[in-house]
Amino acid sequence: MNREFIDFVATHEHEDTARLLLSAARYPSVDMPAAVQQIEGRRTAREKWPSLLACDDFLYPPRLNREQASSEETARHKAALLAAGAPLQTVADLTGGMGVDTLAFAAVAAEVHYVERDPQLCRMMEHNGKALGQENIRVHCADSLQWLSTLHSPFSALFVDPARRAATGRKVAAFEDCEPDILQHLGLLRSHCRWLMVKASPMIDIDLACRQLGAVAAVHVVSVRGECKEVLFVCCGADAVAPPEPVIRCTMLPHSPHSALRSPLRFTRSEEAAAGAYLCAAVGSYLYEPDAALMKGGAFNLICQWMDLQKLAPNTHLYTADRLVDAFPGRTFRVLQELKPSRKAVAAAIPDGRAHVVTRNYPVEAAALQRQLGLKEGGDLFVVAATVGTRPCAFLCRREG
């Protein structure tokens, strides 16, 4: 990362990286594969880690590590969660990777330990910590579980994000399919911390995971711009007593400026089970599709109470009302008309043949229905198809929020 290399990356940041690799002979003093890796890393950083762009000599790891790394938003959120209860003295990130989470923890803890088996990633973390002025990061090139077993003093918090890819490259979700299988090492992990945070796949079965982990105090379901990105399990250490059941908290990033929406998005399974779903007799003027975090968390009936809405059917997770709910946590659609799901009716209602199709608890998937109706993706109209009561229905809508 000398000045010549940094200047080359900055000068060629917007060029075709494939062409740069082919023209490597023109720049004999530049390690072209390394330069391309940095160029592609900076491009990813524009969306995923914008604050890193201010550091010219930040080293970006290979593509797979960049893809697996947390976004800046979600990393800061995790750090804020751990720091919310009490000041953090020591935190260990046991699955270091690119180190985005480590850097976020370093901003709220007195000392952070980054543990990673890959020597190249460890060298990058040592460089990047210094480049960013984070002097409280300690880098350990080791197997994290073996490293932890040699220690005696507990940490304020441990963070683990098991690799969710099988040897074949296939994505996996269950803890027992991840590397490491933390279920086999829960005793070791919990005995070395006050809090253990486990990051899981967005596809994880939350209730099964809580039973497997045990001592779960809270489950944090995090979405970013409407897409569920993380499910975090915060477990008590061995010396702490877990609550009777975990609190599930659904967080939508970026944070809503409407503070009234923040406090009610916490619930337990008992509260959800006790809540009644208010079923509609007919669809009103608006349809509401909750954010992915609420759907993953499972607040299906509580949404009716929180927002004073009616549900279309017990298994249709769409809601309706005749009034517009300000700042609804999800998507809002204005219902223009009920629509017969046939090509003729759709062609008359949508002359240009362009609309987005959404299906919920409907006999046909969205892509197949779009083909059946002869629609192309685009425009500002939506065809929302769902079961209302026991009857499959379709509605022509326009997005309101």
C-alpha cells in the first residue's frame, strides 16, 4: 500500500477491471490482481461501508470475504445492542473475517479481540486497524474455539457468526450445518462471557434456534430497506439467569424517524399467541404489507392491535383499512379496484401491460401469475393477489408508501 499503489487505485477506480487485468504488462510496478481487488472493494464500499472510503489505504479482502461481511449499518447496530446494557470492557469477535463487526465493536468497547484462522485476513486487520486509528484491537491468528479454551478471564461479550456455506458452496441455515457448529461448544462459549451474540441466517427457524441455544434473552430481527438481513440471538452467560422467554425485537434500518414506531415492535411469543387477529369482511381502501423484519419475527396478529388494522385471512399476512396509516412499517398500497385475474380484464385495466405482481397466500406464485396475466415488470401499478377469507382475489393498486 505505497503511494504509487494508492494513486493507481484512485486513478483507475472507474475502469473495467477485466481490461485492467489484461493490460497488467503496461504497469509492471503494480500488483494488478491486488489493485483490482482494491478497486472492486471500494466499489462495494460505496453502498456497504461508505465511511471506509475516507481511508485511502484501507485493504479490502477477496470477494467472498466482502460478500460475507456485515454492512456498516448492521455492524453498528450490533455494537449498539451489546453496549446498551452496560459499558463494554472486552469483546471478542470469534469469526473475524473482513473485520467490519470488529471495527464497530472497537468504537464502543475498551478492548476488542479479533480472532481469525486466515493469516492473510489477520494481516489485513492489523493494517486496517492502524490505518483507521483503532488502537484497541488485538489480532489473533488462531482457531477461535481453541484460543478461547486457553483463557480464564471472561469477556463482556462474545460475538460469533458461523460460516453458512457447505463444502460444496451451498448456503445453509441450521446451526449444525454451519462452521463452527456452535451447538457443540455452547458450554465453552457461555462460560467465557456475560453475553453471547450469535448471528444466524435470515432463513433460520427462530423458535427451534431458541430451543437449541437455550438461555436466549433476546432475538433481534434486522431488515435493511425492506429485506431481512440478520437474525441475532443474544444469550446469557453461564452466571446469568435467562428470562422465561426471549423478547423478539424487529428493527428496520435505516431507523425510522417516527419514534412512535420503535417501542411497540418488541414482543414475546406468548403475547403474539394471546393477540387476536381482526379479520376483515372486505378489503378497504388500503392494503398494508408489513416489513420483512416483522414477518420473520412472526408478529402476525399483534400488527392488528399495534396499527388498528384488519387481516385478510388467518394465513394471509396482508392487512387492510379504509384509512391511511402514517409511517406504516412496511409497504402501503392504495386499492384502485378489485381485478378479475384474467388477461382480458388486466389488459383493460392496465393498457400498457406493465405492473408489479405481489402474491400472498395465493394459489399461484407471483412470477407465474405475471406470465399468466401477460404483464411485464415495471410501471407504478401493482397487482396484489391474495386470499381474502377463503376466496382468492386480486386488486389493482398504487404504492403509497
